Amino acid sequence: MTEGRAEGRAEGGRVPWVVGVSGASGTPYAAAVLRGLLAAGEAVDLVVSRASRLTLLDETGIAFRDAHWREDLAAWLARGADGKPDTFPWVYDALGGGGSEGEGDGGGVRGGAGGGVRYWAAGDLAAGPSSGSYRVKGMLIVPASTACVAGVALGLSKDLLQRAASVMLKERRRLVVAVRETPLNGQTLKHLVALDEAGAVVLPASPAFYAGATHIQDLVDFVAGRVLDAAEVPHRLYRRWEGELGGSRAAD
């Protein structure tokens, strides 16, 4: 029995968002969404695919390890999109310090007034989110690779990320798929249409400029904010359009 499952039974009132991180480029988007959920006091169940670990290592230099997920997650979420460490130092407190206790099972909960973060290993197909009876608010896949999109659209369930997404669709729960690829071929477009028809929200990681972005983090936060909008989670990640041309420049 893993620590994650033992604590899950003890916390009957905890209803998390599942966040799946696939191997597409765009790990800063995932970090921004996770920070937004924590800032809103939401509980999170995190699934990091095997491919995304390579992307995370390439884009941030952080090696995400099952046995040290707490400290690796804290270092990742504290890092800004420009690569500077400790840009968001508050995440250490939000995650309960982010220190590793060396679990090898990929379970456990860390910090957060809303129920904290529970990590599930991508290969654990017996994990909580693999079952429709496991209570969650929905799932956010950010970034979503085309391979992930295909797997979910076809119902392959090759790992926990795809299985959890399939559960969202069959249980008619909210599923937001932040696809990050360009250009898109015809087969991927068909898969995206299939996800839309199945009830998912297809949300391309497409930053806008009307909000007055001046730094790369602003563009990342815009996409993360749109993901949270689709999940109806309150945030203050970007300046909303108010019907005034040049409003963002005037505000500055």
C-alpha cells in the first residue's frame, strides 16, 4: 500500500484537480498552471509522463525523480519562464517546504490549504485517478503533445496520464487539453475534433498580446490563465480584455 492511497482514504473531503504533464515543449505552462491552482487553494493530483521528464530536464535542467518529487517539484515551480531560479519563492511554503523525504513509491501529499499536492507515478495504473470512483474536479493536460492527444482520442490508456484522461471523458468530467504543437497535421486535427466531440475543451497553447505582455512570463501566464478559465478556477494571471483599444498600454 502506498502512502498516497493510505492518506487518500484519511482525507475524505479532498477533491483535487488532476494535472497531467506530457512530453511536449512547454513545461513553463504546466508550472504556471500548477502555481495558479496552489494560489487558488486547490488540491492537485500530479502525473508527469516519462517523456515530459526529458523535456523538463532540457528546458529547465531539473531532473524530476519519483523518490525526490517534492524537492524537484518545488525547484521547478519556483523557476520563472526565463530560467531564473526562485522567481516564485512562495511555492516552497505552498508545498510545505518542498523537502524530500525519499519515498520510492511516488505517493504522498505535500502542503496546501486546499489539500496539497499528491504525486502519482505515470506507470501506476492502480493509482487513484485511474478509476471513475476516485473523486476529482476534472483534469488539465498541459502541455499536451500530439502523441498524448492521439492516445486519449483513441482510448489507448498506455500510462496513467492517458488513463486518467479517458476516465474524465467516460465520467463526463471536465477535461482541458492544452495542445502544444505547430503546424498540425490532418490526423492530429481529427484527434482534436474527436476530443471536442467527446466533451473535452481543446485549448491550444496560443498566447495573446492584447494583455500588454512585456516579458516571456506574461505570455506563459496568459496561456495558463486561459487553462484555469476553462476550469473555472479564479486567478489573476493576466489582464482581461475590457473593450478598450490600447487599454493595456494605458494601464502601464
